[in-house]
Amino acid sequence: MSFLEVTDLKVHFPVKGGLFGRTVGHIKAVDGVSLSIEKGKTYGLVGESGSGKTTTGRAIIGLNNITSGKITFEGRDITNIRKVSKDIRKDVQMIFQDPYSSLNTKKRVIDIVAEPIRNYEKLTKAEETKRVQELMEQVGLSPESIYKYPHEFSGGQRQRIGIARAIALKPKLIIADEPVSALDVSVQAQVLNFMQDIQKELGLTYLFISHDLGVIKHMCDRIGIMYKGRYVEEGSPADIFNNPQHIYTKRLVAAIPDINPRNRAEHIKFRQEVRSEYEKSYDKYFNSEGLAYMLQPVSESHLVALPEKG
Amino acid sequence: MEIETSKNPLLLSKVEEPAKTPSGWRIIWRELVRDKVALLSLIFLVLITAFVYGISLFLDQEEIVTVDLFAIHQPPSADFWLGTDYGGRDIFGQLIIGTRNSLSIGILVTVMTGLIGIIFGMVSGYFGGAVDNIMMRIVDFFMILPFLMIVIVFVAIVPKYSILSFSLIMTAFLWMGKARLIRSKTLQERELDYVQASKTLGSSNFRILFTQVLPNLSSIIIVAMTLNLAANIGLESGLSFLGFGFPESTPSLGTLVSYARNPQTLQDRWWIWVPASLLILVLMLSINNVGQALKRATDARQRRG
């Protein structure tokens, strides 16, 4: 049994319309996603906007209602995480995308970071202050700044406060929903490296959601690529980046910019080749609705959404 | 670096310094100082309130409203600073007690409508869906009730009513606007990530509502309540003027003005109604000025300070 196992997860949003707000249809934000994460590893979820990667993460932590499917965490069913017992819930935490709106501007840092501690543990004021100061140190912020307000910090520092809050309960799994995409590139690397450091230090497991392939390559041990609510390809970074099998993945990988300007002409040519291949073989890789097929294993670690043979 | 030095217990104890004050109040204060009219209005309001509540401690309402047939319609004099009315009652005393009563009602109604509106609006906006639907239909129901007619009926069937019961009847018909305002703002707030974050951190819904969302609504609440205070004082005076507010035994600014319904009083005995009318005007203007300054303080683009 793996650490986190998601089986055939579906999140459908009803579309209301017409007379009396009847449900006229569904948006299938996540449509049959299965993934499993091993303890201490980082699992990367990539996809374009609206591909359902964020919805998947939010469904796991209980911010979106799950239409069907099953989620198990350390062998225990957490499909309805808001209803399961508190000690499991505190093991799964989340880092949010926007460090500006995810911290309550009217609260001091000590109140923000201590919120989970107050919910789950009974500590005296002094113990709590000490704990928050330790957490601030852990994320590389000055412990003296706990009485400041979020607007007194920079974006990168705010994201660290968000991380301090997420690790306050010593969780086992952290869902990081595009944790660096709102940050400056120079700060991105800083926060990412820091996330890797605390992963080693605390033995964390990450579900890392991003649209940035470079970041994913840097961080992840296993990668899943989503398109329109379904997986198109899943595998190790080597599988995905060196041997992409699905045409969608090929295009994604081809879109990574090449830093060396001498290869520019070549790179453009390669991209155009992939593009024409994409247009030609679109029908082969996607079904009549434009959705991906079920995943088929092509090697031990590598799964690709291909039509069933025969 | 900090990480190293903070291991030092001496440095850690330094953190027990007093917490920083919220910056919100400072912004409001700066705005008031910059807007001289609003500042003067605030000073005036504080002085009037302190004066009225202070003096009325030494005045006896029963004694002031007792009819004295030997002192009917006296013009202002050393005995009666602002003269007397047709019952020989001292206008100055009535003015002080009346202002106190009017202010008390205004404040009480504002606070009560505020409380109901905040709780109703926040619950409705935060939970949304069916809860929101039902609660907003209740608001709609109260909205369509004819306020004035019900107040008139109430005045007719309740023989003797106090400041509290009068405030309650006003509150029953004045909380809906606030509930709608707070609801719409809560609808915005609940979509923000900090609310979602609180959910993942294990806070209960009511805890999120009152410790996370409420502080973010504070500015809009303060502004709405201040502007409402002026409106409520005006409303009470209006009702009393029409004769549906307080009886003469409980003076208010409205009862004093209503003496002017007598043409002779209106023409010849200015001392009865002019001070009260002026006071209503100035009070409402001042409260409005302060309210406008607060409103600007909540919107960074409109700030002057």
C-alpha cells in the first residue's frame, strides 16, 4: 500500500442554467485520475490552465467535493477528509499559490502561524509563542518579526510564512499548489530549494502542482501530465523529458525554451515539426471528444494514454 | 545570522515587547486630521455627547416635564435659559434630555441593527447555497413590510414605551440593509485563499467567520454604522415630529421640533423649536462628515491623508 493513493478521482461541477436553475450539464474538471505517491517523494502534477491539476489537489485536501473515486492515506480512507478524525487531517496540509491572499491581512504573523496549533494542540501562550518563533527560524525568517503584519513582508517571505503555517503541525503530506508561480524568478529558486531542505529535514511528501516544467524537473521524483481533467502521461522525469510518448507531452517538452541562442533556429524547426506531428496525429491520441484515452503501461515506470490496441 | 543569534535566550526575551498597534486606526486618524471639517465635526460630536450625557445626570426628567401653569410661553430669561413651552416646561432642560434620548436611540438602534445585520449577513454570505437563499428571502419579506404603518400601529397599541422598546421596534425594520451589505462583502471574502487556508488548517466554520472574516469586514462595518447613526437620529426625530415617536413626557429632539406645528409657536416663539432644529442639523451633518472621512479611509484611492 503506498502512502497516498488516489483511485479514479472524479470532480464534476454542475452547470446551472435555464428555468429554476436546473442542472443542465457538468464540467468534468477532474475525470478519472489515479495516482500514488510514495513516502518522502515529490510527485509533480503538470498541465495547462484548466486541466484540473489544482482541482485534484484541492479535492484531496477536501476543498472541493469529490463526485466519485477513492483516496487513501497511509491505508486509511480519507475520501471525505473534512469528516475523518482530526489526527489524520492534520497530517495533510497545503501551501497556496498566492502568498498575498492566502495570509489574512488583518492578522499578525503569530496569529497566522499559530492558527493550526490552536486548533489541534492545547498550548499555553508562552509555549505557543516559542513554537511560532521556532517555526519562523526554520523557514529562515527572524523570530522577532512574529508581531508584524503580512504586508510588511516581501512575496518570498510571505510564502515562507505560508510554509511555516503548513509545517506547524508536522504533517506528512503537503499539497503545494503552484507555490512559486506568483513569485519573482530570483525568489522562486530560493523557495524551491528551501522546500527541498525542509523535505529532507522533516521527511515530508509533496504533491507538487505546477505548470512550469522546469520547476517540476528540478523538484519531482515522479510526474503526471494532465489535460482536460485526464492523465495523458505519467512517469519518472527521465521518462517524461527524454522519452515522451504522448503527442501532448512531446509538445509540452518541445515548448521548454532553450537557453543557448545558437540552437535557436534548430529549436524552432524542432518545435514546428512537433506541431505538425501534433496536428496530423491528433485523432490518434485523443478520442472523438478530444479527451485522452486510458493510461497504458509502456515500460515499468512509464504510463501513456494511448488507445487500446486491437 | 539571525538563526544563530536567536538561540540566545536574551534575544528571545526581547520579543515580549508590546505588540504593534493595528495600522487601521492610524489610517483613520490620519484621514481625520487631514480633513479639518471632519476633525471639527468629531470634536464637536464628542463634546456634545459628553456635555449632554454629563448634564443630564444632574437633571431630573420628571421635574422638567412637569407642567407649570405659571410659566407658560416664557421667552428666554435667567430662570429659563431657552424659555418655556405651552406647559411651562423648561426648553433648555428638554433640549438636553431630548438630545440624550435621541442620541441614545440612534446609538442603540445602530448597534442592534449592526449586530443582527452582521450575524445574519455573514452566515448567509459565508454558507451560501440554500442557507443564503432562505435567509435572503426572509430579508426580502421584512423589506416589503410597511415600516411607517406598523410603527403607527405599535404606537397606538402600546400605551407607554421606553427608549429600549422604541429602539427595538425601529431595529426590527432597519437591519435588512446592513445584512445585505455584509452578505455581499462576505461573499467576496469567502472566496479568498485565506479562508480556504483556514479550512485546511482545521478551523471550524464559525471560528473562520468570527476570527478570520470579521476583521476583514471591520472597516465597512464601521463606515456603515457611522453613516447609519445619522440616519437613525433623523428617523427618530422624524417619527417624533409626526407624533409617532415619543410622547411629550419623554422629550426628544423630534418632540421639541413638533411644537412648531402650532403656527403661533412657529412664528412668535422661536426659542422652542430653533435650538432643537439646529441641533438636529448640526448633529447629522457632523456624523455624516466623520462617516465620509471614515469611508475615504477605507479606500486607499480616495484617501487624502
